[in-house]
Amino acid sequence: MEKWKKSNLPKSDAQQPSDGSNPTCNLRLSQAEYTVGGTKIDQKSYFRNDVFSGCDWIPTEKGEKTEIKVDLQIDGESKGNYQLKVTHELHRESNQDNVTTILHWENAIPALTDQDITGKDLTLSSEEDGTFVISID
């Protein structure tokens, strides 16, 4: 079941930094004009309380973290299964409607940077068994 979609990935989300910069190695889970039932999601709570609500969250110094199982697919080809960290930290919002939840690519970075995915669309879906699928097309 589709949970979120981000169209036209910018270079930073595609882990293709400008010259002299390093990849961020994370995906900021933003509003991205995504709607549920015709209403825009509130990125400050949607990912923590809806998408990943069934995950085992562990308190951290600044917020919470969990790990999710992800099948990463690029252009219809599976690039492998990964255990990825997700962090949720309310201080990131800073009263500016900023992103509070981040997916950390960690060991999936080589699969993401094997080709340039800039401009492609990313879809995050959940499976009945609790795993997630990230497809980039």
C-alpha cells in the first residue's frame, strides 16, 4: 500500500551532490505535496504516527529511532533488502514547519549511487508483513 511519494528527486535526495559536497546519506521525509484522502499530510507527525507507527521506536538523546526492513527497487529491479534507520526528532521542526523524520540510507548508498536517480520519482509502500518497499522510477 502506497504511503508516500516524492516526485522529481533533487540531487540531494538522489545522493548526487554538487562538486565539493558530500552526499547527505539520508532522505528527508517531507510533505512533498503528498495527500491522504485529499488532505495534505503533516510531515511533522505523519511518518512517525502513521507510516511507521507499528515499528519499535527507541528513545534517543534528541528524539526516537527505529529500524525498518526495506526492499529497494530502482527502475523495476530489486537492488536488495536493507535494514534502514529512521529517526524522528521534534527539535528539527524549529517552529518553521521543517522535516522531523529522516530515513538514513547507510548501507544502501552504493545501490543508490550506482546510477544517477535525479529527477526520478520515489514511492514508499508498506507490505502486509511489515516490510517496506522503496521504488524509484
